[in-house]
Amino acid sequence: MEFILNLIEYLFSSKKTLVYTAMRQQDYYKAVSKLEADLIKFRVSVTGNANASPGTPYSDLGRIYKIYVRKEDEGKALRSIHTKR
């Protein structure tokens, strides 16, 4: 079901350029906070293991967070995410 929702969102979104993929929730939050601080609009696609028990240390195991931006914001987003703060 996640796949269908992600496909529909992709088709109707202007944000189609993949700029970052995170395997850990901590890395995802770091990237998103940097984009938000620089006022860059983005969308996120989350796929992964729906069977992981929430609240456990490995609850984000198997999840993949993909961050997309508009093509014209790609350079700005990449600089924002990869700048050390």
C-alpha cells in the first residue's frame, strides 16, 4: 500500500529530484532540520519494514527515508544537507 501512495504523491508533486536517502531516523531528522532551516520545500517518501515493533531500539530498522526537492532547488538542498553545522 505504501508503494501506491508514494507513486500517487510522486506523480502529482513538483518535488521529484531525489537529494538524500537515509537508513536511520536520526540521519533523516538531521537532513530535514537543515532543509527547514534554509526554507527549502521538500517531500519525503518512507518505505520499509512495517513489522518492526514501535518503541524498540531497532524500530526504524528496514525503513528508508527518501527526500525529494524541486529540480531548481537541488543544488541549494545538497549544500544545505551536507554543510556541517
